[in-house]
Amino acid sequence: MYRISHARRLHISSLVLGLGLLNGNAWAGGILIYEAGQEGNGLANAGAAALATDPSVLMSNPAGITELAGTQISANAQVILGDMRFSRDSNNQFDGNEGGNALQYLPGASFFIAHQLDERSAIGFGMYGNFGLALDYDDDWAGRYFNQEAAIIGVSFQPTLAHKFTDDLSIGIGPRIMYAYYRNETAINNNLLGLRDSPDGQLEYKDTDVGAGINLGLLYRLNERTQIGLAYTSKIDLEFKDSPSVRKVDNPIINAALRRLDVDSLELDMSVPQTVLLSVAHDLTSQWKLLGSLGWQDWSEFGEIGVEVDANAANVSRTADRQYKDTWHASLGAQYQIDSRLRWSLGVGYDSSAVDDKDRTVDNPMGEAWRFATGVNYKIDEGLGLHAAYTLVWLGDMDVEQTKSRSGETLSGTYKNAALHIIGGGATWRF
């Protein structure tokens, strides 16, 4: 659930309700990132819960570490380069520019380790970031009263225990602790009712929180050539609480209303979606491996937004629902063992959209996503392997038509040819 509420109910005039100060500002990008720099990056998530070749499998399926011999360590880095540009259309009623490239880059890193306790049991640990992106529009863009800047970044820490109950069946569990950072900036219109011609004010909101969940996984070997993995990640509840900073507000009506606010803080409650992933890995020949995945993500709970406000003269209650819905994932991939040292991977994946076109907003421009990925793995020797991968996440054209509820003004346009470019690589040591 993604909800903004007041720590204390606000006693303000109903006029202030239309200022847009208390809008629900969603985290940017609206997708879970499958790519965390790991060895299987070049597969578009195909086979992620069934392919156990390095310690990063504990992120997708904790049971997979039972397949790893000895002690293995994987260190990885990546960068997400974005192209997210808004273009106004003839229905737009706000002045200002088009915001520039709102999603430019986001670096990341991950670390995984797995250790075989005996022939059937293994332990592991992972530190990775697979949730969150960031938007940063120009301050004076047309949609500034909806959002100027938003970022949420979640880093997960996951100890893992797995056991092979039979020669063919392994089960793993990984408690997951997420440290999350949230930041949002929104412009305030100082020219309310046209009383004066003044620059915009600004509201800034930021906080950190820690949430916890659990990853569960099952890995089953059908035969010598085929493995099936089934993994579940629970939701993680996050609560951000901050006294928002309001700057450069010189409209007397707005200032009068702000002086009457009796606010300790604003609370923002968010749930990182729970997920289910089913994967298969099949050795077609000694050189070719085929992989596939089907997944579900519970975005419908993430998307409920509630705002409660009291007015002086009468109770006023508003509830906004972003109409988020559950999403589905499907991916196919293949690996080709070129020789004893070099392996090539490729994959294609699809994620449905968590919002319909009519419900899309500029603070979280979500849409369906196609993934096209490729990568290489090179074994330097028995104890060291290197890997590198590239993924194109294609979002395409995403229409937006967002209206202020009280003024009736509409921001209208399209994110044209929106895309993410994810470049990652790293090394795996085996002892």
C-alpha cells in the first residue's frame, strides 16, 4: 500500500486542499530492477529462480546456493542510464518547459557470498539494490506543481540458509532487511487566485526507514537436464515520516493557511510488492541451455493512496487511488557455451503495466516494459570468472493527462520512446 496520511489531522481551510501541497508523490520509475550486476544479468530474468551458477542466485531463489561447491564470492557494479523525456501536447494548460531528461543515471553495486556447510546444507549472504529509481525534472517545467524531484532507493541485506532434503529437492529461506531512502520536491504556486506575480515556492520531503521481509525458494531437479525453481518474496512495509520543509512562499493566503497548520510530520506508508517467480533451466545440448520464467508482482496493494484532512468549518475527506494493478512477467533466454572458458547469454522479457494509460502520473510514469539483454561470462581459471552484460528496458510512448482536482488545470503530454540502459559487470571467486 502506498499512502500519505497526517500524523495529526490538519485544521486548514478547504482552499489549502487545492494547493497540491499534500499530493501523494510516488517513487520514480515504477519497476523492480531484476538486474543487480549479477552473473546472470544477460538473460532478462529468464531462468532466474532455476539457474544456480553463482552466489547471486540467493536474491532470486535462496534454495539455489545448495548447488554451489565450496565458498564462492561475487562482487558486482552497474549503472542505469535513462531516457525519460516529457513532451507536451495541445491539451496542456500549464506553462513552463518540458522538464528535460528526468531519468539520467543511477549507479549500483551488489555483493554475494555462499558457503557449503556439508553435502546438503549451505549458508549465504547478499547485499543488493533491486528496488528504486529516481526522477529529476527541471525546476520550472510544466508539471512542477505535481513533481520536481522524486527518489527512492532500497538496499537489501539478506542472510540465507538452504538445505537439500533429497538429492533432487532443495529449500531455502532468506530473511531480508531493506534500508530505504525517500526524497521528494514539489513546487508551490504563489500566484493563487492571481493575487500577485511571484516565483514558485517549494515543498521538500525526505526520510529513511528500515523494513523487513522474507525470501523463500524451492529448487527441484526433474532429471539430469532440467531444473525448476519456485521463489516467493514477501512484501516489505516502509514508513517515511518527516516534517516537510516549505520555502519561498510569499502569497498571503497560502502563508496564512500554513501558519495555521498544526503538523508534527507527514507519514508516507509504502509496501514493496510481494512477488512469485517460477523458472526453468534445461540443458538442450552440452553447449546450449534454454531458460524461462513466469512471474507475478503485487502492485495493487502498493497503489492505494489515502489523504485525510479536516477543515475549520466542516470535515473534508479526500481519497485518491492511483488504480495500480498486479503485473505479470514472462521471459525466455538461452546460454551458449562457446568453449571451456567463454559463455554467451541472451534473453527477452516482458512486464505488464501496473497502471492503465488514463491513470498514469508524472511522479511515477509506469508502463509496460520489454527487456532485451545479452552478456558474456569468461572463466580466467578455476577460481575466478568475470562477467559483463547489457539490458535495454524499452518503455515506449507513455501518455499522461493529469488534472488538478480544484483548479481543473490539466497537464497533458507523452513520454516518447522512454527507455533504460543497464550496464553491469563483476567477478566471482571460487575457493
